[in-house]
Amino acid sequence: MTDRRTDSIPALLIYTLYKAVLMPLRIFGKIGRIASEEVVLQLIKSKCVPVLLYGLEACALNKSQVASLDFVVNRFFMKLFNTNNIDTVKACQEFFSFELPSEQLAKRVVKFESKVNTV
């Protein structure tokens, strides 16, 4: 079985991370502490994470690149909940049922590869 995912991803990843960092900050800047955490996280789930993951299932990412995706989300949680403790961040992610990009990407890669292999 050949790997149909592309290896030329640095520019795509850099652009995606750039957009994924700016979008949550813009949302947070607009609504700040006015909206509840649930509302902010729903906006992040529906508007930012899809941008972060767009097209990456077709790319062969290494561990550090996938960790960079999770880093963006973890840092946003730290800002939203005003903490630097990663255990607190993990607890908040679990409480709000927020999947990390690495978990979502793994599911998307399986789905992508199954579609490609059936063609």
C-alpha cells in the first residue's frame, strides 16, 4: 500500500498555524469575558479547529508538527481559563468534551485513507 499523503507540508502547516492562532485571539478579543466559556469554546470548535485541520489529513505530519497543533489549543485554554497548569487545561478540555487537534486529525486521516483506498 502506498502512502498518498504529501510530504511537502511546511508552508501549509505554517499558514494553518498562523490562521489558527489569529482566529481564536480575534474571537476572544471581540467577546472577551462577556461570553461564557461554553460559548467561546463552541465558537473555537466550530470556526477555528476546522481551519486548523483543513487539508492536513492529506499530509504526512511528524510528531512535532502534530504537537504544534495541540500546543495552539492548549495555549488558548490557558488564556481562556487564566492558568499555566497543563493539568488544569486537560481537566477543562475533558469537562467541556474538547478533543485535541491530534485526536481529531487521527480520525480524519483514517477516514481519508479509507476513502482513497476504495477509489
